[in-house]
Amino acid sequence: MEELKNQPCPFCFKKTLTLIEEEKEIPYFGKCYIMSMRCESCNYYKSDIESVEPKDPIKYEFTVKDKKDMNIRVVKGSNATVKIPSLRMSVEPAIASIGYISNIEGVLRRFKKIVENQRDSAEEDSIKKSAKNLLKKIRKVEDGEQEIKLIIEDPTGNSAIISDKAVVSKLKKK
């Protein structure tokens, strides 16, 4: 693991940024670099994962059927789009997107947090009600009571759903 302290932050420009880079072997994914940066002054944070070997654009589809599927490993690069079509939810890459290694439960938790924030900040009752209904559906998925399809599309190939049951295909250019 390589760590560089006291680097200039791209946002506040203070020399309080720590850069960390680690090379890691992820089973069924291969060697990759895990990178992160955190500023002590302004709390800027960015992380990403990148394969050592260049990869082709890729699409993963996985049907979450039961509670055991919550443990399936997910690698999400910062350029990836994550979709749950049946819940009409998706997260598109943006300038502040981060990469991470988690599992399906962790991916659902991230979606859940977004919906909870929308519910808590909404002023309209219809938005609050819609968010509450969506949270109920996410809980059902977490409890293994509702199936969903999880889709990850990554033009850089730096993402994966690590399961024999995942359907893998080349990502078609839009």
C-alpha cells in the first residue's frame, strides 16, 4: 500500500489531502488498483477501482432471488451505471462518482440511503409517500421476499458481479 500525505486538495487547495493506492487481487476479477483520496480540511473524498489490465466495456445482469444473494460480491467502478429496473432506480456516473467493492446488500443500502434522504428532505406528501413505498420494496428484496434484476453497465470494464449466475455481455455503445 502506498500512501502520500499532505498533498494539495483539488477543492480547497490546502495541503491536507491523503492519497492511498493499493494493488489487490480480487478472485474472478483479477488484479486491480484501489485508490482513495481524503482531505482533512474540507472532507473531500473520492475512491475508485481500476483493473491493472485494460478491459472491454461490459454489462452484468443478476436476478436477486433470495436472501443468500445479498452476499454476492459486487465491484463497481466510478464510470459504471447501476440499475434496478423493477424499482425504476438507477445511479449514473458523475463527477463525484466513486468506485467500491461491496456486495448486493451494500448496493441496496446505498440506494436505500438515497431514498431515505429524499423522503426526509421532501416537503410534498406525495414524494414522501412514494419514497416510503420504495423503501418497503427494498426491504422486501433484502428479506428475500421480492425478486429484482440488478444491472451494472461499465464502459471501462472496471465493474463486476461475481457470481456464476450473473449474465455477462459486451456493453453496446449508445
